[in-house]
Amino acid sequence: MEEEIEIVENPDGTSTIKVVRSRRNCREATKPFEDAKGKVAETKPIANPGQVGQGISNRR
Amino acid sequence: MSHYSALATRFKDRNCLVAALGDVGYKTVEVHETGAALVGYQGDYRDKSDWGLHTNDIARAVTAEVLVRRAYIDPAANDLGFARGADGAFGAIISDYDRSRHDDAWMARLTQRYNLHVDRKKAKSLGYHVKETALPNGAIKLTLTR
């Protein structure tokens, strides 16, 4: 075995990646997994044309 | 139908998103290449120019590429959608009424499941052997070896 990587997926949606053993540098080993999951680390509201300036609606 | 709101996510892999939705209980998920209208509990739509306005014109409806129909959520629920944005990520479209069930904790759980599917897919493509271990705190550890 030349390479061992540990990835922990936490219940809050965050991830940690640890290189246990690798002949490559850590960055090269972890980058494919970081890239695959994207850079946005949390959910957040985004604007849409209908909600700008509006709060929570109680309409159903 | 209550007002729809959007949440940014980092979900870019559609198949992993569908699999993650299955993991959190939504086994029946619709996938539409060009999007389909989200339907509210009264069978109405929301206008894409103003997500607070009702419309019966399907051409003006808020759409999503990945949908969980309200029938699979709750009789009083509205459809849940995920629409691909300009950045390639699927934003979650959730009605305010359903925000209590699809809250931040639910989004976190969905994100955890999505991440696991992405990790497994990437690991497989890179030739790793994957061992999965559930941890006491609800986390899941993947040990990748090759």
C-alpha cells in the first residue's frame, strides 16, 4: 500500500481530509477530493428576482 | 403555495445529488434536462419573475432540474426543487412553509450524504479501495487506500 487518505464527512456537512501516507505531497493527494466537492462550504440564501427585499412570507 | 426561497449549495454532480436525496428518504426524484415547473400544494405555480406571486401559466413558473414532488414529502407540502445556477451548482428551492422540515439541519444531512457519494465516486475513479466507518458523533470516515 503506497497511499492512505482519511476523509471524515461530518453531520454538519463539513469535511476533513487527512493524508496518512503518500509518496506525493499532501496537496496533490487531497486536491481531487476538494475540487470534486466544490468550494462553497455552507448553504446560504441566494437572491432571486422575487425575493429581493422580502422577508419570510406567511402566505400559503 | 407559500413563497419560494433559494439556498446556494455546492451540489454540482446531479447523480450524487439524486443519490443523496434517496439517502434522506426521497427515493422518487424527477430529473429534467431543461427543468420542470414546481407545483404548490394547491396545484398552482409561482411566477419566476416574483417568487411570491401565484400564476396558473406554466410558462411563467419557477422551474428546477431536480424535483421531489410534494406527494412524496407531505400532503400539505409544496414541491422541492434544485435548479442549476450560473456557477453550475444546484440551488435548493424550498417553500417557506416547508422550511421547517427542510431546515439547516436537513440541508447539512443532505450535504453529508452528497459529499459521501462524491468521495466514493472520485475515489473509485482514482483507483482507491474504500472502507467506510460510522463514528459515534454521526460523522462517517472513509479510509482510502491504493
